[in-house]
Amino acid sequence: VQLQASGGGSVQPGGSLRLSCAASGSIFGINAMGWYRQAPGKQRELVATITTSGGSTNYADSVKGRFTISRDNAKNTVYLQMNSLKPEDTGVYYCNADRVGYGRYWGQGTLVTVSS
């Protein structure tokens, strides 16, 4: 499984960004995808996840009400719409995919910087 993330960048506080993560390769059996982030000097943390079948979602408390994760199964792509961004949202965002029987795959990170 290859995961290609895109959409990071620099934005002022209160701004918005949309991240995309496209899966390719041996994608059969992927049952969930999500986003994690890692701020400088901190551990990687969960941001949001979504199941590929029923579309059940899970969010970190810190992003609830501001971020929305969605999927397009036809395109094997997951999106993360980030609104009302705060400086503490700054970090490298990584997408992941969980494949039944094979474990978790990670994409390359995309940098999000929120600063005035």
C-alpha cells in the first residue's frame, strides 16, 4: 500500500486547509484510514480516523468541531478539512491506512504551519 498525502502549507490562525491522502497498490482489505500529527518535540498523536465501509469517524478532542474527515472510496482517498486553525495545530500530518491481516501503513508527512 502506498499513501500519498498532500495539501499542507502555511496559514494564519483562523484559516483553513484541506489535506488529501490517496491510497494505491494493494488496497484490498483496507478497513480504516486516518490522520495523525506530530508537533516539534512531541509524540505523534491521533487527529481523526474513518472506516472505509460505514464511514464511522473518531476525532481527537482538540479538533472536534473544527476538523472533518471524509472519504471517497471510488478514488481511494481520504480528506481532512481543517477549519479555524490554531497555532497549536502546527505539525507534520501523516495519513495512515489499516489493512486487515497486514497491519498499518503510513504515508509521508505533510507540513502544516499555523502562524501569524
